[in-house]
Amino acid sequence: MTDQTRRSFLRQAALGTAAVLAYPSATVLGANDRIRVGMIGVGDRGNDLLGEVKGIHGVEIVAMADVYSRRRDEAKRRVDGIQTFDDHRRLLDLKDLDGVIVASPLHTHVRHFLDTLAAGKDLYAEKTMAWSIPEAEKCLAAAKDSGRVVQIGLQYQSSGALFDAQQWIKDGWLGKVTHVESWMSRNTPHGKGQWVRPVPSDCTAQNVNWSAFLNGRPDRPFDPFRLINWRLFWEFSGGNVAENMVHQMAWIMTALDLPLPSAAYMSGGVFSEKDGREVPDTIAVTLDFPKDIVVTWQSTFSNKHYELGDRILGSDGTIEHHFDEAAQYWPEKTNRPNGDATRGHAPDQNHMANWIECIRSRGTPNAPPEIGYRSAIAVHMSNLSYKNKRRITLEEARAITPEY
Ligand SMILES: NC(=O)c1ccc[n+]([C@@H]2O[C@H](COP(=O)([O-])OP(=O)(O)OC[C@H]3O[C@@H](n4cnc5c(N)ncnc54)[C@H](O)[C@@H]3O)[C@@H](O)[C@H]2O)c1
């Protein structure tokens, strides 16, 4: 029996013909079935994810699509027999793909997200879910309608620290939480801006599908600097709130079960290196939430002493969390005199393996579209506040037509 017919047989046995007709592509896979994966956008992050998924037992990387020939050549060296395309639609035409991993630039996320679901594939979509609020709304709606397993690349949703924090909060160890402070900081040598990458000599118009990269942005001659350094420019990027705050905000929102923010204020500017970038490198965000909670996030690119962390401040206790470390808890003796300080011990889960497991079980992964959406809205409300130089409510943010 070929792989394809064995699978169809297993699916029919598991589901019955009616269900198979309703969901003609992969729906239930047995423990011994290989999961066939494709990838869209295999640059820096995509190569990390390729390594992760390659290491998971029972997964086969079948194909990748990238607009830049260098990336396709790299993938061929890393994965024997991989099919490569310069247009993601050709990859999505492949019938026997179970899941697709998207790690393309932010301004292309919505297209890759929607097209992957429309093609009936399960999806691992890098954060931030989409470039704007209307796009994030479309992604959420499509994910809900699709019946597909969708994991957002918010890997700290799979951290043991989150599971511990949720438990402590559920157990009432924090009391009333009114404020969360969070921060993220980096540094670079003088004269070298954070994120700036050199343009490889083979990055030429001949080697790049430039119109696919532009993805509907105004046409212009090939610009290799923008292709490689898309993160620095609003039309492709959401700046550091989309790159990093989103991880922390998703973590905090999940720990405290927060709804969408009611308002955002963001100040800052391009202060560290004035190298032509548009997105700010120095940022202070204040997010108001309906449950009487204010969350602040502060970021700089010219000092990394305090690196990155979150502090959840409650009347009865404090949770502190630094990425890749266990969460810690301290009681507020005023209100919890007999409480003990604790260090969390829940193990981290592998975020990619969690997606693959859910492809098999049809379960809900640790970072479903719903948290991708909530964290994306927090990102875009913050950026809209920065661009408009004023506090922006959720209703106002939803009414603003996105511009770059
Ligand atoms: N979860 C994390 O910790 C994490 C870390 C880094 C980056 N990311 C996210 O991953 C994504 C990619 O970031 P990166 O640093 O790898 O960027 P990158 O520029 O290194 O890689 C993007 C790749 O997409 C390709 N590409 C561009 N347009 C395309 C299109 N229309 N179709 C197919 N391929 C296209 C580019 O050629 C490039 O190879 C971003 O959304 C970023 O926020 C997530």
C-alpha cells in the first residue's frame, strides 16, 4: 500500500466516508503515519524551525517556498529531496501535505495564513499573527472556520513558567493584580543598529521574486536592502512590539486570562542608531485592560543590563519571570503572612512538537489563533498610538485604516 492509500484507508476507518468527504485532506493520522510538512519563508527563523521540525520523529519535510534562490539552495543542502518553489501557491498545490510552517516577513503573513487554510493544510504561523488589525480579524475568522490545527509561533506559550504562573494565579496566591511590568532590552556595538543585516552579493533582481515579496505594496525597482532588512520599515514590519512585545504580552494575557486591551499609549523614537530605520528602537508602552489592570512594556536597543522579564504584581504575591528560566513567586507578607516563596518546576514543552502532536490528535495547540489574535491587537493598538502620538482606545484602533 502506498503512503497515500494507507492514509486514506486509516482516515476512512477512523471517520467514515461522510467525514472524509467533508475534509478531503489529512484529518486523523495514526501514531505511525508520517506527517508531511512544507515551509513558506525559510530565512533566519525559518531555518531554526526547519531544524526543530526535522528533529521530530515521524515528520518529513517535503517542500519549501521562498522568493530568494539562496534560501532554496540552502534548503536543498539541508533536506534531501526537498521540492522548492519561488511562489508559495505552487507549494500549496501539493496534495499530500499535512501541515505548513510560515516564517515569512510580517506584511505577507495574512496571505500565507489564509492561503494555507484555504488549501486545507494545518498551519504553524510565526508571530505576530498579521501586520494590521483588519488582517488579524481575517486570520482569526478563517482559522475558526477551517477546522485546521493552527499554532502561532509564540513559543513561550509552551513554557513551564507559564504553566506554573497559571496554577499559582488559579490557586489565589496573587490576590488582586493591578499592575504588570515587563521589559526587553538589547545592545549592539556603536554604529551598528540592532537587526541590520548585510546584503549578500547574490541578492539580485534575477535571484528574487520581488513582486511576491512586495505582496501588493506599491511597485518599485528591486531593493535588496529592504528585502533583507524588512524589519526596519513600517510597510513590512511592526517594529519591536511586533517582534518581541508580542511574546511577552501573549504570556501575560494568558497567565492572567486578560481580554483585549481597552486602550494603549506608546512613546519612544529612533534614538539608539539613526540609520534610516522607521521603527522605533526605544519604546514605552502602557496598555489598559478592562479588569482594572495596567500592563507596561519598556524596551531599548542600547542597554541590555536587565535583558528581558515580566513581573506580575498582586496584593498577595509577586510572580517574576525571565525567559528560559523558571517562574518565581514571593508572597506579600501583608496579605499572605504564611505563604512561602517558590520556584516553578513545570517542564517546558517543545512548541513545534506540540503542533505536530495536535496534527495527529486534532487537539488544540498551546498557542491557538485566539491568543495570536489578542496579542496582535495589543501590538497594533500600541503602534497606532505611537504613529498618532496619543492614547488610542480599542474602538478607535479598530476604526483606523492601516497606513505605512
Ligand atoms: N518566534 C520567534 O522567536 C521568532 C524569532 C525570529 C523571527 N520570528 C518571525 O519569523 C518571521 C521571519 O523572520 P526572519 O528573521 O526569519 O526573516 P528573514 O527575512 O530572515 O526570513 C524571511 C524569509 O521569507 C522570504 N520571503 C519574503 N517574502 C516571501 C514571500 N512572499 N513568499 C515566500 N517567502 C518569502 C525571504 O526571502 C526570507 O528568506 C517574522 O514574522 C518574525 O517575526 C519569530
